[in-house]
Amino acid sequence: MTVSVGPRIKALREAGGLSLRDLAERTGVSAPMLSQVERGETSPTLQVAGRIAGGLDLSLSQLLRLDEGDSVHVVRAADTKPTRRRDGHTTEVLTPALPGQRAELSRHVLDAGAATGSTDDPPLHEPGAREIAYVEAGTIRLCIDGVEHTLSAGDTVTFDADLPHHFENPGPGEATFLAVVAAGLRRS
């Protein structure tokens, strides 16, 4: 089996805001060699691929996508993870739990007056994580790092999920939103 990792390395490097020189410093692999690998002019040895994976904060399996199996995963409505309900907040994770998966989609239902947490809660997501939320129905208030943003049905917000944050439903009725959390490429 031949695995072409060049385009994946380039996409991951750019998504992480790294230059070739930055990745070279992190890995000990020269920038010209990294450039040749990204362009598909050469294939890295397993040792070099392992160093590149480490520089991108991935395992070798994640870089080579050996842990993904099939390229398409369908989650049927009957197979979604059970919902979690706490203090008027219901959460349902809609994506499968796959090794190396870097994003999760969830649906949240907030009763009037309910919240996903409080201002005293520490961030739940790893450094570099980003979150996108889409309000399906009702009104949601995003409280992030001491600032409030009011969102209505149809609104979308993107923010740094490693900051202290939570969502509130000021009411009067139920509010629902979808959230995608993408893990950061660089972990502290």
C-alpha cells in the first residue's frame, strides 16, 4: 500500500500556521526535504514521517491515516450517542468516535433559563481548539472571556474554544444549537 502524505503534511502545516522553517525546527527535518515531501517528489522514511508527525502533534498513525479505516462513516439516527441531560441542558453527540478524529458535532437543547456551564468553569477544550455554533431555534447568549454575544435562530458564531465560555438561554422558550469543536493542531 502506498500512502501519499505530502499534501496532507502541507495542509496540516498551513492549518497550524507553520512555515516550512517552523516545521523544520520542530522536527529536525530540513526545510528543503519537507518541501520535497509536500510536493510528492520524495517519500519520507518511517523515521522521518514519525518526526514530521511529532512536529504536527500527531501520532504516525494519524499522519498516515492508518487509524481511520473506511473513508466514509455514516451515523444513523438510531446509532447516535445517548443524550446527556444536566440542569436543563441536553447534549447529543452526532459524530462517531474515531481514532484521530479532530472534530466533533453535537446538538444542544437548553430549557429557558438553562446554561451549558457558568462563568467560573475552566475551559473544557484543549489549547488551539475552535468552536462553531449554529442556532437552530430560540435565542442563545454566548458568554466568552467576560463578553456576552446574543445570537438568534439562523446565526452562526466561531470562536477560540480554549477560552472560558458557556451558552445561556435567556428564554422565554427552549433554544437549540449545533456545535462543532475542532481540536487544535498544536497542543500545549
